[in-house]
Amino acid sequence: MLDDTAGAHPNKPFILYPKRLTFGELNALVDRLATALLHQGVKKGDVVGLQMWNTPEWIISFFAILKTGATVTPMNPTYKGREVRYQLEDSGAVAVIVDEESYMVLKTVRGELRGLRDVIVVGGRYPDTRSFEELLKTPPNLPELKINPSEDLAVIQYTGTSEGVKGCMLTHSNLVSNTIQYSSMPGLEFTSTDVVLAHLPFYHIYGLMANVCTPVRMGMSIVIQKRFEIEKFLELVERFRCTFSSTVMPVITFLSSYPELLQRRDLSSVRFIQQAAMPSIPEIVRKFQKLTGIQVIQAYGLSEASPFVAVNPLSQSIVDSIGPPLPDTQIKIVDPETGTRELPTAVVGEIIVRGPQVMKGYWRRPKETAKVLRGGWLYTGDLGRRDANGYLYFVDRKKEIIKYMGFTVSPAELESVLRGHPAVDDCAVVGKPDPVAGEIPKAFVKLREGAEIKEEELYRLVGSNVAGYKKIREIELVDYIPRSPEGMLQRKKLLKKERMRASTR
């Protein structure tokens, strides 16, 4: 898609900020970096990590890795050493491209990563690394590359599940299909004249597809915000006359809390804002729309589906609905117990999905893959219903993952950190309902007999081992942790308890 757009519109500006790059200029840099990676021994089938904040260099690196035939595994730049080591080790990455901030964390665990051959640093020179800027000086010379779109992996996207963090295997066909499905969705009316404010993180599949792949396919221009900051966000919208932005509900909540800032800026260029990754709060959406005159539409997806599954059309948007399915996407609502019986209109059940965007499976986890991919359908673990017009409504989650500010958090990952403390006998982590974040990670902790500990010590332990968004936000000391006779953790009992508490407040 990049080659096609760059060939047809080489002088069309793609990145407007923080530096200006046309599609032609971007593609030339991609070819240079891809050639350099091939010279370093990166080849088809290899996995290369990519860890940095939103920058032009992230996009250059993403497409360059793909042009070698290798697979990208995007990494959160807020990861701590434990998380960096796990993803690079689990994915089998042979190389990683990082910014200076991420390198400072990577170097603390690099000695433990025997399979990692090369570290490429953007913006800095360090011992035993390669300079990104020097590699971009390589004359382009790319051999012909043969890709099997339905089999070869483009991305291994790691996501939190109730059992732990897993990599979703997304093929070239998955990503290209979902880009075409989404950008062609009737009612969104995307054109090459759109200017996208890209503040969602590129390492997240939602940000990658909405802010990188779709603009490349459609020939749009993008304005890159390294990370969300309200005044800069509004200033960039006004300065570059942005027409569209993908975001999450907490950002809309935050913007709605500062009406004086909204009124200070000219936002008249914005056609609409899309929110996904967590359910909308209808009253806040309506407040934002009233303050700005900007329409907000809701979409639905998950990493296992590349990610888009459903999205509201502009002309027929329903505030509390996640929209009708994308083109070439089939959705059923089935009974949550067996998943074999399709349910009638308006009845709540598990959402299952079939389409070309559904992942190949979980990386090196055939048993977990078999649980969610059955008979050609992806069992999402989300509960919902559909109305007579085919619009979907998200109701709850069947699975136990935590959604904090739109990010998936694995309770099992946090529990393993907590159990590393000598005073902790047992623990369970669940998502506690929260009006702004959606859910916050809450830990129930049972101490060993006779042990004493200050809760602050447990907060520090978790905070030093995981990214900020995964941190435990509340701890409750308990006398027992519910488990089945076989010893299986029964988080659902604790989840039910928390939701009952929330409903009585």
C-alpha cells in the first residue's frame, strides 16, 4: 500500500508534524532502512521489536521491517525491564529498534537476551548498538520479496488476557483486509483530503491501523502527537486544520472537563472523532458534542481482529451502540455457555466474529488458540446484543481481562509479580469499575501467617516491574482467595463482589 500511494502521489505530504515528509520521501527512507536491515542479516521470517513513542521514525521502521519480510512486534515504550525481556524473549526477536528512552531500559536486560543480535537506537550512539541515522544513509537496493499474504506474519501484537500476555499473529492479509474494510466503511467518507491528528500510540493495534495504515492507503496527511497532552492536542487541531482523530473515552472525558480550553480554539475543521477500546459514556459524549459541535462515533474491535470489527456510520450513529459490522465481517450473538446456539435479536450473549481480519492464532500457544478460534469463528469473550437493524451493543466482558483507559491489562501478570513478595501467600487481581478509566486493577491479597506488610510496599513492588498503566490502583487485604476444588483461581466471584459494591454506591 505504501509503494502504491508513494508511486501515485510522491509529492503529497504524508507527515505534516513534527517534521514534513511526503509519501515519496517516506518511502525512500523506508527502502534505505530496509536495505540496511538486510545487510545486518535480518531476513524473512525473523521478528524485530519496535519500541518508541509516536514519531516519524516509528513509521519508517515499521514499513522497513516489513519490506525485509520480517515481522514487527510493537512494544510499549513505558515497559519496565521485566516486560521488555518477556516480549523480546517470547517473540524470539533477533533485533530491536528503540528510542533513547527505551534503550535505557533495554540495556538493563540485554545480557539476558541471547537471541537478540542487534540493537538500533534512534537519536543516540551507544556501545554495542547501531545508529538509526547512520543506517538511513545506506543506498537502497531491495531484492524481490515474495510474501504469502494469508500465511506470513506482518505483526505479533501482544495483548493482555486473563491467563497472561500473549502475542496475536496478524498476517499481511489480516492487516491489509482490515485497512480496506475500515477505510471503505460506508458512512465514514474518508478521502485523501483528510488530515488525521494521530495521538493514539502506534504500538497499539488501534493506533497503528487508524493513524498509520488507513492514512497510507487513502493518501491522507497526519499530524503526529508524541503522546496526548490537552493544550497541544487542541493547538495542533487548529494549526493544521485536522479533520479526524481516533481516541479513547478518557480523552473525551478529559476534554469535556475543560470547556474554556475548547472554546479558545477553532475546531471547526473536525468532521468527527472516533472512540473505541472501551465503552462510551453516553452522557459525556453528548456533553462533548454540545460543547464542540463535533460528532463522536463509537467503534469496536480487539487485537485478535486487527482490530476493527464494527463502527458507527456518521449519518446514522447511535451513541450507545458500537455500530454495525464492517464490510465482509460476519457477527453472531451466541449462548455464552456452549457458544453453539445463535441467540435472537435483543438477547445478550457472546459476540463471535468471522472475517479476513481475524488473526491466525496466538504466537506459540496452540491450546489458547483452540479456545478462541472455533469452526472459523473468533470467540471474543465480550458479551453483547444486536438490534433489529443489525447494530451491536456492548454489555459486559465474559473474559477477565482488565480494560484500563482502553489498554488491556492481564490480571495473571500482576498476580505473578505480587506472589514474588515473601509476605504474600495468595492473591487475585480484578478490574474494579471506575467512571473515568473504565476499570482499575484492584488486588485482593492474603498474607502468610504471621506476616506483616505495609500496602505501600506492594504498590512499589508492582510499580517497579510493570508499565504505569498496569499499576495496581487499590489493594484489599483478605483472609482467603476463592479457588475451585482443583485450585483454579475464581476471579469471577471477586468481580461480582466489586460490581455489586459499585452498583450500591
